[in-house]
Amino acid sequence: MGEVWTGLMQSVGASRKVFEYIDRVPSILHYGTSQPSTFKGRIEFRNVHFSYPTRSNLPILRLTMRNKISNQHK
């Protein structure tokens, strides 16, 4: 019975943390209205890797992407 209680208390603590993240207010407000007047060129990501610090040997994302912009954005 003690193990069940311990597991339950750990679950309660974890769920509190989840609700803290859900309820938080962003410190940086982004309205999405800014746009460049013109844009030429390309955007390129090479060998981008993400992982958690405690699990650096377990990659979350590996990305290589190229996006050539052929038209100007107006």
C-alpha cells in the first residue's frame, strides 16, 4: 500500500508542474504583424540536433533543410 501512496503523490506533484506550464503567461508577447518589406535569398539549416541535457545520447530531432526563396516577399 505504501508504494501505491508514493506513486500517487509523485503523480500529484507531476500534474501540478504540468498545470503550472499550462497556466503561465508568456513574458514575450508576439502579435505576428511584423513583416519585412522585401526578402531575397534562402534559409538553410544544416545538421541541427536537439536533445535534453540529461539524455544527450538520445536525439529528439535531426534536421537538414534548405529553402530557396525565388520570389520577393512584398
